[in-house]
Amino acid sequence: MRVAVVTVGDELLAGETVNTNAAWLGERLTARGATVERVVTVPDRIEDIASVVREYHEEYDAVVVTGGLGPTHDDLTMDAVAAAFDRDLERSEKALAWLEEHGGYVREDLTAGTADLPAGARVLHNEVGVAPGCVVESVYVLPGVPAEMKAMFESIEPEFTGTKRYVETVAVDEPESALIDRFEELRDRFDVTVGSYPGDYVRVKLRGEDRAAVEAAAAWLRERATLVATAERGRERE
């Protein structure tokens, strides 16, 4: 399953808020075996959100949108998703009934627009907040508050599928440029992809669908590289 992640918010673009949602979603989706191919942040503008949602809905198997839910003036994501699908916004009686029964809210006390969703959308209930999310075709709309987003994603997580990949990390105490020949040989010998990430040392990540091949590739590299003595060598699974 190919997935695009869209995060919404002027505060993200201005650097006022760190976009932890994108990283968390990427990790969880990858763990499900889905392939995250796009992560984009857009401003709180209906036309921008709608344009990206429309484009990615046509291109990817699923789109996860987070942020901009609620009844305040800058919460425009539901309007934008409705516009992307040429639908009206409608008050969701199902969402309101759930908020009354499970959230302890009185319907009349909720701000107008709290439960407005694109017509025909499947409601996603907010276990730790107020504003509901929804699913329109293959577009999943989640809150931007991290705790709310995480709880809501967990309710739909089984809907994201794919082939799980195994990962081994090798910490190498050599310049990245000195490893090029060994990377080429790794790719020739083993059915794995190789990623290298320099910093205080070079983290080499070997990924593949065959666990044995990934482990063999990691063992091969460890025998032929100068390792960082204190680095963890435990297996990571994506």
C-alpha cells in the first residue's frame, strides 16, 4: 500500500510547532508494511489543502491528513476535504450521539460546526478530545493534537497493509565516502537496500523483505568495516 501523509498548519510551516505527527505516522505506517512515499505540509488554506488531497487521492492508495480539525476560524481541513471531493459539509448525527454518550458532552453546549463532516464520510470518533475525524473514500482525516491523532490512528491502523520489511543498523566509524565500494558490493551480494546517514558516525541501515538476507548483509558489513564500539547492534523492525 502506497501512502501519502499531509500535515496541515501555518504553525508547522513557521517552525513554531515541531511536526512530530509526520514522523510518528511514518514510523507506524512503515511498521504495518505500508510504503510512505510523500510527506507534505500545507498552510491553513482551503484551496491548498483541497488541491493536495485531490492530487494525492488519485495517485496513492491512501492519504492520511492530520491537523486543522474543529470549529474555530482556522480549522479548515474538513471544508477542504469536502471541496476536494465536491461534497457538502453536513452535521454528523452519529458523531454527536457518540460525543453525548461516550464523551459526556451536552449537544447544545458543543460549538457549532464541531461535528460537521463531508457528506457520506465515515466518522472516526475522538477518544481523547472533541473534534471527530473521518474517512472519505481512501482519505483519512485525523486531528492535529498528537494525543488525539495517535488514539484515532490506532483505531484504523489495521486498514493499512503491505509487506513488512526488516532492518539492521550497523554503526561504522569510517567516513561515508570510504564505504562506497562496500555499499556497491553489498547491493550486488544481497537483496537489500542500503541507506547511510552520517553524523558523529555513519549509521548504515540495511532493509529488505527477507530477514535472513538482511541479517547476512549486516554480518558481512560488520566483518569488513570499522565499527563504533558503543553502538547498539539490536535489530530494528519496520
